[in-house]
Amino acid sequence: MNLASVGTLLGGLGLFLLGVIMMTDGLKLAAGSLLQTILRKFTQTPIRGLLSGVLVTGVVQSSTAVIVTLIGFANAGLLSFAQTLWVIFGANLGTSMTGWLVATIGFNVKIEALALPLIGIGIALKISGSGTRRGAFGTAIAGFGVLFIGIDLLQEAFSDVSANITIPTGDGAIVIVYLLGFGVLMTFIMQSSSAALAITLTATQTGVLPITSAAYVAIGVNIGTAVTSAIAAVGATSNAKRTAGAHILFNVITGLFAVLTLPLLLPALIRMQEATTGNTNPTISLALFHTTFNAIGVLLMIPIAGWMARWLGRQFTAQDNTLVKPQFLDDTAAEVPELGINALRCEVSRAGKTAIETTLATLNGGLSRPTAAATTQSISDLGETMNDFVNSLHRNELADDASIELADVLRAKRCYETIAHQWEPLIPFPDSQLGEAPFVTQARTLLGRAQPELPISEPQLTTEETDRSYRVLRQQLLQAGSTSHITVAQMDRSLNAASALRQILKKAVEAQELLRAKPRSLPPEGADA
């Protein structure tokens, strides 16, 4: 193999991967909340969940994006794990669409006539619609074109080196393990089953890989996606681990079945292909085999899906419910910006629930100074973790409405951090002169209604009403201090406590509204939480 062929091979692989990345990122951004809407509304039954997984994965060309979306919904409690199972199975079946795309278009269409215009149109849309969904769709179209240029270069490279490459063939155990391992290794190195399958198809098209050997490699590619899922789940949330576990079990069981039945299944599919189409193209045969054994894998799951859900549920449970450790944030959630924002919203709500409950405990005399300080530090530490997560979100392009939504969530986060730093004046509250003043009674009521996970009730007590009660209380305290009914020190402590409680109320109500806000116009420059 000469250097020129190696360069062509690496360049073709690089362009294919770049095209896949551009397509996936562009389609994820262009689809926006549509992907979430489909998965939320059409997963109530196993059949609908399966079809949703196939459809969405076929559109965005990334089972990873779909699985990450599922993790986000499971974390937020929007989907049960049993519902996500069938979408996972459908996502695995949906990945076989890549094989058909490459086999039917990539090898049969004049690349210059298709790919170059697509790149030109896509870039024009990208430039003219930067930051919009039109621009994101342009990125996807351009990626589609780049992908096919990569396939063309791969085909050229394999044609040049086909005479110098010898692939082990046969049905011996060692040969089968070698071919399976090669498929797993390709997927692991490239972190893309689509790219690994495209290389396998190209090697088959150019005669480097016989169809039987290519089929074993394709099975290895399928199993290889389970390895990437396992790596992605390390250090992730329990829901992410359950989802990755389902993905792994599906791929391993399906792969084992495909290995055992290949000597019978592959020839039968080739005969069916020849009888129905008169075509013996090996790339079509390989795409057909890849789709068929994944479809049979779905059928194999029918009797064991319930058991699988229960078993994985027992294996992966939340081991650490402390405030500092995030329950919704992990690297997988950051891969899909809108899902990452949803996960961040859930984490901010969790911090807000703790902040409000701690405030109420303080008003009831149930909070010591060390406990208040520790809770404040925990919220601050969790805030730093959320900041790091937001930085990882920014590695992906955000649409304008997603950026505005993220800004609202961050402002809510700032509100709860502000609340956590207002507890110090409230700690001596039971010994203050506030007693059961109307302001304090209203504050308890308003805090109870301002929990982040509760719907905003109408009609509700407003901060304007509590402000009036606060001003009355402040005047009463000043008058009591000036007439020696209480000491000046008592007056100061009570005024500080009342002022802190007033600030907490404003931030709690503001945060609740922000966490439920719909995307709107950008906030004015200089606005702060």
C-alpha cells in the first residue's frame, strides 16, 4: 500500500466522519423540540415506541442523539424506563438506514452531480441563516454532500489497495472472532457505527471483503456500539446507565443470534434478493442482512423486555442523593443542546426545592448555623458543577430560542444561589420580634406556592402584597425601637431578618416564573438575576 493510497483512505474516512457529524449536528439543531415532541407523544405503547425510535434515528442519523434524548426524559420523569426500552430497540433498527443510504446512493450516483451542489446549497443556507434553524438545516445538507465525497474517496482508496490486502476468510472460530473483533475495534476507534459500516460496505463493494466476512464485520460493528455505550455510561446518572445497559444487552443478544444463524440466514437473504430483484450486488446483500438481524433482534426482545427493564432497574439505582452530586447532568446529556437545557432545568429545580425547604425550616426554627452554612456551600458547589455543564453545552451550536431558554434557566439558578446566601439573618428568627406578623404568614404561604416543581397557581399571593405587609412591619419595628419597646439590637436583627425574607420571596417567585418561561426576546443588555 503506497502513501498516496493511505492518504486517500484517511482523507476519505475523515470526510465521511465530518459529513456524519455535520449531518447529525445540523439535524439535531434544525429539528429543535420536534425530536423531543415525537418521543414524548409517541411512546405510550411498545409498537409506537419502536416506530418512534426507527423514525427519529433514521432522520437524525444518530442513535446516540436518540438515546441521549431518552436519558433526558427518563431523568425528568417524562418517560418510564419501560417506555424507553422500545425506543432503544427502534433506534438500533434505525441505524441500519445508514447502510441502505450508502449502498443505494453512495455507490450508484455520480458524486460530482449530487455532492457538490448539496455542499454549495447547504453552505449558502448556513451563511444566510446563521443562528437559525434554516442555517442548521444547511449544515445538515452540506454534511450530506461531504459524506458522499468521503465515500467516493474510500472507494477509490480500496480499489487501489484491494490486490494487496488479504482478509482471513472461512467459518472457523478464530476467523469469526477476528472479523467480529475488527468490527468492534473500528467502531471503538472511530466512535461511529455509521463510519465503520460505511468502510465495511466500501470494502465489500471493491472486493476487499467477501460478503460472508463482511457480514461478520457488520455484526462486530453492531456489538461495537455497545462498547461505546458502556464507556459513555461511566460516571453517568443511573438512568443513563440503565439506558446504556439496555443498548448493550440488545446488541450482544442480537449479535450472538446473528453469528449463530449467519450460515443459514445470509444465503437465504441473497437468494431472496436475487429472486425478487435479479440483483446480486453484495452491498445491498450486506445492508439487507444488517437490517434483518436487527429486526429479528427486536422480535427476540418481545418476551424478555419486561424482565430486562426490572433487572436493569435493580442493578442501577441512585446511590448518592446528596445535593452536591448532580442527578440529571452528565456528558451524554450535553450532546443534545435542548436536552442538556432540560437536564439543567431539572437540576436547578432540585437546588431550588432545597433552598425553599431550607428557608421554611429556618422560619420554623429548625435550622442551625452550621447546617445553614453547609447547605449554602452545597448549593454553591452544585452551581459550579452546573457552570461546567453549561460550558460543555456551548461546545455545540445553540439556536437563538435555545440560547434564550438557557439564559432563563441560568437566571433561575442565580436566584436560588442568592436565596442560599440570605439565611444567616434568618437563623435567630424564632427569637426575633417578628412573631406571627402578617408579612411572615404571607411569606410562608408564598414560599409554599413558589416551589419550582409546582404549577404557578392563579390567583396567588403576589410579591406586591407581601411588599406592602413588609413596609408595615418595618415601620412597626422602627417605631418599637424608637420608643424602647424593644432594644435597638433587637430592632436591627428583626429588620435584617425581614429584609432577607423579602429578598428570598422575590427570588423564589422570579425563579419559578423563569423555569416555566417560554423562549422570548433576548433580555436587555446588562440584565442580571
